[in-house]
Amino acid sequence: MSYVETSEDDRRGRAHHEVPDPLRNDVRLLGGLLGTVLREAGGDELLADVERLRELTIRAHDDEEEDASFAEAQALVETFSPERAEQVARAFTCYFHLANLAEEYHRVRVLRERESTRDPDEVAGDDSFAAAVTELTEEIGREATLERLRALEFRPVVTAHPTEARRRAVSSAIRRISALVAERDGAHVGGTSLAENERRLLAEIDVLWRTSPLRAAKPTVVDEIRTVMGVFDSTFFETFPEVYRRFDDWLQGDQAGARAPIVRPFVRLGTWIGGDRDGNPNVTAEVTRSAALIASEHVLTALEEAARRTGNALTLDGSATPASADLVSLWRRQRVLSEPLTARIAGESPNEPHRQVLLVVAERIAATRLRDADLAYADAAEAEADLVVVQESLVQARASRAGYGDLQRLIWQVQTFGFHLAELEVRQHSIVHEQALADIAANGIDGPLAEKTTEVLDTFRALGAVQHRHGTDAARRYIVSFTQKAEHLEAVYQLAALVFDDPEHAPVIDAIPLFETFADLEASVEILEGMLLVPAVQARLAANGRRVEVMLGYSDSSKDVGPVAATLALDVAQSKITQWAKRNDITLTLFHGRGGALGRGGGPANRALLAQPAGSVDGRFKLTEQGEVIFARYGDPVIAARHIEQVAAATLLASAPSIERRNEAATQRFSDLASTLDASSRARFFELVRAEGFPQWFGEVTPLEEVGLLPLGSRPARRGLSIESLDDLRAIPWVFSWSQARINLAGWFGLGTALKTAGDLGELRAAYREWPLFGTLIDNVEMSLAKTDARIASRYLALGDRQDLADLVLEEMALTREWVLAITGSDSALSNRRVLGRAVRLRSPYVDALSLLQLRALTRLRKGAEPDEIDQLRHLLLLSVNGVAAGLQNTG
């Protein structure tokens, strides 16, 4: 079972030939081993059924006129017994996991090869850090460039939104298989070793096949926390300083590692997991405390091990590398803390003063984790100060390479992660605060309060406890969902004051507005003006250097007015907010609430950065990283390093005078076009979503109900119990459900009508070339359309018995495809984007197979299945949902 298994197969011509040989070999190997597993597990008949369905969907997909093959594929699916249907669904899902890991590893292979053959002084690629620094230096000079580099900020915020459909057990099996694939690239793997590798691969693929792809129960919030901790352990802790080192090596050349680094730590990790309680009753004050504790334990354990490892390697003799006066003084203070400890370390490290001090630092970090008051550090800054003393002593003794080597890496890790690992951000809906204040006003702070009010107050107590134990930076940002007036921000400070009547013991809080709907985005500046009048906000501005953070919601704005109007509204809002910040002498950070799917602000982050309005980035970029995006971008250290480099480069370049002039000129030049696109796309979107009965029809023609049954995350899929209106529905299931139906409506609907209304193809092509925002929109829509299938979509839409709405969707899909291809000059979606187009074209027929299995289950459920069939049909449908998500990848 392999999408590249026959060289003579011309059915997908160019896509086959574009597959690099190493990737082709990996997929062929894994597909063949999966075929062996299927034969062993289900006999020749199972493999024959899988292969027959595969052949039919390939033939039907490659020739849109091949209706006979499509009908035959449908008929074949209908002949499967319930057990066989589930086996086939699992087979295709396993295949996607294997193809995904092969493609991911090939990307790692290419990145490593590129790095190993590149001249260190070469400026590599337009999106590299070196290229960004070179271009910026040419525009503003080296000193100004270095000043911007020192002020650079990248703040990824991991969230637990339920878009990662894989179980942790499945992910673990995939990692083991990926490691075995990588092992085959080793120079000495051959003969018996190669045979052993293949045997182990076969065993692991067998485990993957036999592991249920569906969770038995929803993960708890703590489960979600521990899942992300796995990414910290495997990637974040070592990769972030590795990126700093790589950048500094390029900047300093031969002097790298021999003198103080130019690069400062610019990545600061945030997390909503355990803090985001908007609509998630499972996030309680106790969970927030636990989240902070788990994160702190992880980072302290990692720092302790790193300090011990670095200290043990620092075996510099005190005669050749004498201790500075400050180091001697530090050692004396350490001896006062614990004579037995320092005596033992001195005995194990005679005349090695730097090693001695650093090993005591390691013991003090361990004591901090264990809450040993005699030895524990007060905070990370105290530990950092000790490390700097060691470093400066080494430099004074002319041992600069020891000072700026592994010890510098440790200092970077302390500066990046502190003792809290990631800043825990709280988020709550504005209406919850309003209700809590009304409850307290009616009953008094000590009166009988509603359970939700008590939980709100307990949240502030938890913030105080977290800051007391882990430091202010561990949790001070409080995001207010659906901020619609300045009073919604003031409410946060009012509630905190009610809990902590003594300001000395109150936590430090920065209330952050989240503008989500179209109306909120339009009113954003007015709301921010009102915010400046709030005394508590004025106090924070005085304390923090007039720094303000504003969050922009991509998901709900897109669900509110459609993807095109939302994109334009977000752009306008950013420009207005940026100008507001300048007028008020405020250092602004815009926080982008982007999801993985295009309907939720997805797409390449570096390209999106370079399309932002002039002045809106200013060297600072913050965004949410959620669901499958966390693992796609940070699951592998090589890919994570590349992603951070691309984002850092784009963040620097976004503020280049030439980029800002280009974006500002394009915004002015195409302002009339923007108005036309906004009005016409919004009208078309409303024509669909405001049609009578649309919410119920949406629930009928997509697996919305069933997606809600998937135990993907701890958070409910909707805000209420029904979907009488789209307001009841969260953006994630809105996007996820349309992608499962192979429609991807949330990413493109309304654009075709808007482009047709604009009408001037020459002007639209000029906008595509010259207006980065529009170019990014068109490219993202093209990718979204490449993952749609009108033939399959029409069968989902037919389930709703509303031909008028079905026709509206299909007509807009065809119109959007027609105009997008005309603008890009493509023969078909993504035909001009070789690597991405190849991956989508090769996967699509296999996704079709799973879609047909899903349609079989969904059709029977919608038409009234027998009671004893319902559970089995839902199970098949959920298996197919899991597989389609793996095949399409950016689904949520």
C-alpha cells in the first residue's frame, strides 16, 4: 500500500515524478510493511479490499470524468461488513500516519543536508535569519539592526484547543517508527543491521495498526498539560538555545563562542493550558495551580540536570584558571548555606573552583524544586546572577570559550524559561465577570454567592498563589474574551481588589482585551481609549513602561462575517490600533489568536508577518500555537529550529522601511478593491449563514454532532446545549466539520463572488503581485481549495434536503476556484507550488476513500439507523474523522 509504489503508473504523472527518491523509498517501504501487517492481521481478503478501494479512488480522482470508478468505489464501500469497514478505515488512517512521518522526516533530511553543505558565511534563502539581517543592515545600518535584534520578541503561546486528533499512544508509536526510518539513513546501516531495522519497523507498524486510534475518554486538562510538557522535554528546552547559538555563530563568525554573545534570548513561551477557562468548566482554580506546579517541576528538573552536566564538564584547574574575587565570594556564601554540601563537592572537585560553584548551583536548583527553604533560590534571577559570576570569572581567567560555551547555553535556558517554564495566561469571558460583579453587589463578598462567582474569585486567589510561589512572570496576563467596552477590562481589576483588599498581597495583573467579532474589531480603538481612563490600567502603564498587549481573534471574526471580510477587518483594526499606540506613547504588542486551519488564521506565519500593516509588528510577534500545529512546528527539533528562524527573520524584516513602505503603499493603492471585496464577500456569506434553518442544516450535512463526541480535548465543542445559531458554536468545530465534509467552507466562502464583483482580472493580478495581504489570502485559499472535492462535497450537502443551500455552496466553490486559478495562473490548485501541490495531489485519493466510508456511516445515521446500529456507525464515523484529519493535516 503506497502512493508511489509503481513507477509505470502515469495516472498522476507529474506528482509521481516530483517525489524525491529518498522520500519515495521511505513511503514505498512503509506502505509495503503496512501491507504485510494487513495481510497478517486480516488475511489476503482485507488487503485486497484496501487495494481495490485505493485503485478506484485514484482512478476517480485523477479523472474527474471517471464517474464509473467513483460509483464503483461507493458501491464497494457499501458491500463492506461493519467490521470490514472499520478495518479499512483504520488501514487508510495508518497509512496517513506513515506517509506523514515519512514526509516530515524527509523535510528534516533536507534541512540537515542543506545545513551541512552550506558555507557558514553564505546568506541562505530569502526567509533565513542571515538574509533578514543582511537586508536590514543594508537599509538601516549594522548598529540599528543589532539594536532591533536585541529588542526582538517571539512569544508562541501553546493552547489545548481540540484539533489534535491523535491519541498519545499513536503519537508515541509514530515517533518510534520515525526514529527507525532515520536510523536507515545511518552510514553503517546495512546487511544484518538493515534486516533488523526492517523487522523492528514491521513490529512497530503492527503495534500502530493494533492501537485503537480513538481515545476511550476525553483527556483531562492535566493530561493536556503533560502532553505539552513532552514537547518541552523533547524540543523546547534544547532547541531554543540552539537557535540563539546558530544566530550568534553567524553574526560573530570566527569569534563566536570566544566573546560575549550578541544574541539575546528572544523566545518567551506562554501557555493557556490550565488557564483558559472561557467555556471550559474543567479549568478550575485548582487546575490552574496544578498547571503552574507541573510546568515549574519540569523546567527545574531540566535546569538542574543541565547545570549538573555543565558543572561536571567544567574541570578547569584552579592554578591555570584562577577564580575571580567575585567567584571566591560566591563560594563563601554557598558554604554558609550548607557546609556539608560544599565540603562534599569540594572533596569531589579539588582545586576546581568553577566546577565547585556550578555544582552547588545545581543543588540549589534541585532544592528550589523540592522547596528546601535553606538552599532554594528566591527566583530565577538569583540563579542567573550566580551563573554570570561563574562566566565572568572564566572570562577574566582568559577561559572565554568555557565561559561562552555550554555555560552560556545554560544562562540562555534560565533567561528563556525562568523557574516557571511558560507564562500561564488566564482567559475568561467578559460576561462571566459582569455576572460575578452583579452577584457580589446583590449578596456581598461574604454572602451566599453563585458557584461560578466563587470560582471567579478563586481564580484570582490562584493567580496570587502562583505568583507567590513561581514569580510574577509565571502568571500575570489576564485575557478578557469578547471585550466590548472598557468596563470589561476594569472588571478584572475590580474583582482582584475584592479578593485582595491589601494591595501589597495582590497579584500583578495585566488585563488584555480580546477583540473577536467584526463589531468589536471596528470599535477596538474606542474601547482602548476608554481603557486608558481606568485607574488600575494607568497604574500598570506607569509600572511597566507603558506596554500594552491587545489580542485579535481570527476564529470568531471569520465565523462572524466570513474569511475575506474578517481578513480585511483584522488588517484595518491593526492599523488603527497601531496608530492609537503611537499617539499615546505606548509600546504595543499585538497577540494573534491564529488557529491551524485557514478559516482560523492559519497558513505560514512568516508570510503573514510580512503582510502586516506598517508599524504593527515593530520587532514583536505573539501568536497562539494550537492542536496539531504544536506538533507539526515543534515536534521535531530540526523543524522547530527552522520555524523559529523563519519567524524571527520575518519579525525583523516586517519593520524594515522598505517592507513598511510597500505594505502602506499597497494598502492605499488597493483601498477601493478592499472595499469591494469586503462588502461583496460579506453579503454573500450572510446569504448563506443567515438563511432560515442554516445552523440546523449545517449540523445535518457535516459530522458536527459526531465531532462533538470525539474525545479530542477537555473543552466542550459549544457554548450551550444547542446550535440554534452560529453564536452557540465554537469556531473549531465550525472549521473542523466543514473540512471533514471536504468543503473547507470556512477558508474561502464569499471570495469567488467578491473577485467576480471586482471583475478586473488585470487589477486583481496586480494586487496579487503587489499587495502582500491579498497575495497571502489568495495563496491560502488556493491551498484550502486543493483539499476540497466537489464530487464528495455534493454528497454531504445532499444529506440536508436543502438544495438551495447546497447549490449556493457548490456554485461559490466553483466560482472561487475559477477566479483564484485565473489570478495565480495555475492549471489546477497548487500546480505552481511544487512541494505542497505534490503532497496534496498524492494524498487526496486516499482521503477520498475515508470520506466514502464516513459518508456511508453519516448517511445511515441521518436517514434513521436502527437502534442497534447507531453505536457501530458512530464508531466507524469517528474512525474516519480521525483518518481524514490525518490526511488533510491542517484541519483545526
